[in-house]
Amino acid sequence: MSRIFKLKSYNIKTFGLSLITIVLVIGSIGIFLIQRLQEADERQFEKQILGYAVGLVLMAFIALIDYHFICRFAIPLYFFNIALMMFTRFTNSSMGLPVYGKKHFTAKRWIEIKYGSGTGSKIEFMPSEITKVVLIICLAVFFAKVQKSISKFWVIIVAGLISGIPVLLVFMQPDFSTSIVLFLVVCVVLFASGVNLKQLLPIILVAVPLLFFMVWYVQQDWQTLLEDWQQNRILSLLNPEEHSDTMFQQNNAMLAIQAGGVMGKLLSGDMGARVTDNVPVVESDFIFAAIGEEFGLIGMFLIIGAFLGIAMLGIRIAIRAKDTVGRLLAVGITAQITIQAFVNMGVVTSLLPNTGIPLPFVSSGLTALICNLATLGILLNISLQPSGFVAADEGEFNYEIRNRGSKPNDFNNIRV
């Protein structure tokens, strides 16, 4: 048990209480809005309360588990997640299984579990939410183990293979938005790992022209990379006047934000009809529009500031982490939460194509909420560990950390 819960070595003074406070504040805003926006037959408010109850207990439990113990299972977690993704893609209800891949509209991203005999006796969850944290764990462990060879080009190739399989499976669901977030998180972790930037130069020289080509390619009628509805979302952002039907959701979201003004309808006492009633899935992907209408620009800036605060606190935890794997875990988790948040806000404000990605800790959705809170538990455990790069018991990774710099966090003077 001492290898799982290293309670005696934890420093309660560095516990991320500020991080928890921010999450609870924005989570409370989300719960309040979901109650106001919910449809009578969907019980989304009750589900969100349940999600927070389960998620916070799970977060507290994981926060006490030494993250090195969790990282020991990186390889099993990786293949288990791949198996879940494959199961989602290649099973369906016609097979007569109590557990199978579930399709909603044109996307097959869920696993449905049936229990009992009632029509409502079922649970759905999205394996792609698990993919986010598992991929971060795997990359953190991999880069920690290859620090002696971090300047070698093969390290980047292997990291690309580790990342490429789950990202490709998410993309094929299809879930373009989550695959983009995963790709960006991988880039952040890769940069933070200390790879030689000269090694990245050939990749950048190829990737930049390829990116411009892909932007042009997906606009063509004969392209086959994206589904028609995905292509229309991109085209609608480039030419909104020609795709008013596709822009309906985002246009109404902007109208809702404009209706909120500076103070918002709630703060100004406006009890009239809400524009967000005309925004589909406003309680989930477009809840930022509801924040704008109810709390105005003040509320929107509060949410933006909250996620910037999460980013700053996460970076501080990464800087104070006791070792490379902790630092990379903290960087990856922080990047995943903040990148997803700003992608969501970019979609609602029509700065990005409609991607269908929720706002962390705020949007309705049990799988995403519970997974995000559980992931936050890992970040909190990193904050509890003794800060600075010092000699530590990390036999499970077979590496020794020696501080050669004058400062405890001088990453450039550390030999792994």
C-alpha cells in the first residue's frame, strides 16, 4: 500500500486548492445554467449533479494515489484503450450483445451498456474521453524513459507511432475535433519533453505546406477525407453567407451573446425569452453562448480568466514537479483541458468551425465530466509530491535524477 499511497511524503502546503476552487466555481455556473436550460424529459440537471458527485470522489481518491504507480500501467492502459476504440467501431446492436458500439446520427463514438429489462436501463460513455488521459500518461512515461536519447530522431518517430494509432481511431469515428485536440496536446508534450528543436525542423518544413494543402483539399467537392457534414462546417465558416443552414447554430449563439450585453439578462433582471432556446445542444457544446446571454461579457471574461488560471496553476505544478514524468503529465493534462476549452469558446464565437466539443467542467455530459475530474486528480497528486528535482524512489521507471544546477528546477542542468 505504501507504493500506492505515499501519504507521509505528501506536502499538503502545495496541494492545488486554488485549482479545485476554480473548477468548483465554473462547475457551479454550468450546473446552474443546465438547470435553467434543461428540457423537461432529459433530467440533465440531475445527471450533472450525479456526475460531479462521482467525479469529485474519484478525483479525491486518485489525488492520493502516487502518480508513479498509475504510470506503471501505461502499456496495459494503452492497449486496453485501443481495444475499447476498436470495440466501439466494429460492434453494433444487431449482434445481440449487452455491450456494443453505439451510433448517433453519423458518428459512432459511444459504447452502450444495457442492464435490466427496461427501455431506459442503459449507460453510454465515450472511449475517446479515456483516450485523452491514457495518451498523456503513455507519452509522459515514454519521454521519461528515453531522456538519454531525447535528441535522437527515432524518439520523435516512436512518439508519433504511439500517438498516431489512437488519434487515427478517434478521427475515424468520425470525431475531427477531438483528434485535433489530441494532436495539439501531443505537440505540447513533445515540446516540453526537451526534444532537440533541430530534429523538428524537417517535420515542420513538411507539415506547414501539407497543412495549407489540406485546407485547400477539404474545400474541394471531390475530397474524401471528411464527411459531407464536416466539410460543410468548414465551408460555412469560410463562406457563411452561402451556408446559412450550417451556420444556424453558431449564428444563433452569437445572437444570444449579443442579447446578453455587458451585464447579461440574469444580472440585469431581464426575464424575457432566451435566444439560447433556439441554439441546439446549448447545454453541452454551446453552453458558452448561454453564459454570454445570462451573465454577459462579465461572465464570459470570468470563464476565460478561469481557464487561464487553470493553465497558470497547471504550469506552476509542472515546474515544481519532482521528476520528468510528473512534469510531462502536468503539462499534458493542463494542455488538454485548456486547449479544449479555448477550442469550444472559439467555436461558439464563430472563430473556428463547429466541432462539437464540450467546455470542460461546465458542459453537460457525464463521461467528459467524470474523466476530466479524474484526470485532475492526477494533477493534484503531482502538486502533493515534494517539489524540485531531487533523488527519489522511482525504480519502476529505472532512472535516477541528479540535480546539477544551482536551482531545484533548473531543467537544463539535469542528467537523466
